[in-house]
Amino acid sequence: MRRFPLFLLALAVLWTGAWFYLTGVLRDRFEASLANVRALGWVITAGTPSRAGFPLEVAIAVPDVTASGGTALPVGVSLHARRVIVAVAVAHPETLAIDLPVGLDVRPAHGVPIAVRATKLVGSAPLTGPHGIEFDATGLTVAQAGSAGASAARARLRLEPRGPDLGFGLDARDVRLPPGSWALGARIASLAAAGLAGGALALPPANGVRGTAGWLQDWHDHGGKLTVERLALEWGPLAVAGSGTAALDAALQPDGEAKVIVEGYNEAIAAMAKSGIIAPEPALAGEFALGLLAKPGKDGAPPSIDVTASLHDGRLSVGGVELGRVPKLSWPGTP
């Protein structure tokens, strides 16, 4: 009987030694990864890592991590996390977890920082197989100091490098938009999208401060294109499902087309006309024309339309019917 406690004691001693060794290896791998990322043009600073997670995780806690530069962020924008925990759980040794317990701050070169906070904000990356990372957040809020900002009950973001392109997947639920005049309401019930940001990882390292507008100009000049393979949106009376492509024109304004199935189009057009986004005459014409294309719903479902929607030169058209012009976007850093 005495052998069993001694066995447990020996096992605990062995695991403690192994844990110290493995956290040291993880710390060395983390430092090597930072060096590799810096070689790609990123400027990254971090405090001294400390061991964490005993006994169920092999983990390190890294204070004051700041990242800027590279090709994925406009120059002048930096990301800062007061604490990052990098861990491999004993129960899931095939996955690297990246926990941001205090959230993340997005700091532009000029202007007010944006605070990203969540009840839980954790990234995970496979240690074997395809490269990529997925962030999972609950109780997410995104806001500038002194503002109400936006929030989401649950949000998932997946990023996967594919050569010069960046694959992405987004799934957000119960999104609350900042206070404002939202024609379709301030709540988006659900938003899901998956696709590819072409050329997003092929941009040359920046020389000098170019800002968001400069970063977008580089992306445009390198043939940047957003391909949405799957889109699903429920916003107020509107429900949209489909796929499409989008890019920026020479003036850095959105330009694209999508094949979509739309429900609640009459209510959405009426709401946009009431808010002034669409003039009354085009709204009436749009409701009539789209009504001719509608298919009756099954089992009491509302009618739907299966059409091509396009945005060119600021003009929004659905099913070949021009509904009006969208406001011109002004990007930070535009001359």
C-alpha cells in the first residue's frame, strides 16, 4: 500500500521536472518565432516571459506585447496586449492556445486607441497540419474611449495564410452597432462570411508612414481582391445569402458584385427610403421591379429574390434596378 503514494510522489516529481523543461522549450520557441516575424518586417516588442499554467498546461505569460509594421497593418497602426498567455494544454497537446485575458488595444498613429475587450478572447493554432489561427471571443466589445462602441455576444475569426493570399472565416452573433442612424436597426442577428483576401500578404514592407489609405492603395496596386465564397446576413428585416467579389476602384471606393438570395427586400428598401439612403422614387421603382422577380416562399416563408447585386461608381443596383448612391468613404490618411 505504501508503494502507491510513493509512485504518485515520483510521478509528481517527474512531471514537475518535465514541466520546467517544456516551459523552457516553449519560451525558446516563442523567442524564435518573434525573430522570424521580425525578419518579415514586423516591429515587435515584448516583456520577459514567465512560466505559467502548472500543472495542467505548459504555458508562458508574456507582458506588454506590441506589434506594428509588416505588410498586414498600415504603418502607424500598432497592436498592444498587456498580457499574452501562450499555452499547450495537457489534454490537447496538438493545439497552441493564445489567451488575451486583458484584451487588445489598436493604436493608430493619430487619434484615439480602440479597445478590444471580451469575457473570453482566445486564439488557437494547430501545431501540426495547415498553418492558421482562429480567435474565439464571447462578450466582445470594440470601442474608443468615451464611446459606446460595438459589441457581439459571440464572434469567431479564422485566418489562414495561402501563399500571398489570406483565407478568412468570420461568424458573429447578436452584433450591436454603435449608436447612430442605422436604417435596418442597430442589431445584426448574425453575420457569417468565408473567403480569400487576394494579395493581402504580398504587399512590400512600407517605407515611412502611409496610413490606412496608403495601405489600401498598395493593396489596390497589387491587384487586391476580396472573394467571398459564402455570405449569410440577418439584419433587421433583411436576410441575405450568397457569394461575390469585391475590390477597390482607382479612388479607393468599394466596387463589386454578388449573387444573392434576399428575403425581406421590400421592408429593407422602405427602411432605407425612410432614412434617406434611397430617394422615394427609386425606392418605389425598386420595390415594383424586384417584386416581379420574387419567388413565393414555401410553408409560409416570405418571398425571396435570386439576383445579382452590384456596386459600381458608388451606384447600388439589385437585379439590374438602380436603387441609389452610397456615401463615399473617406479613409484615414487620405490626402
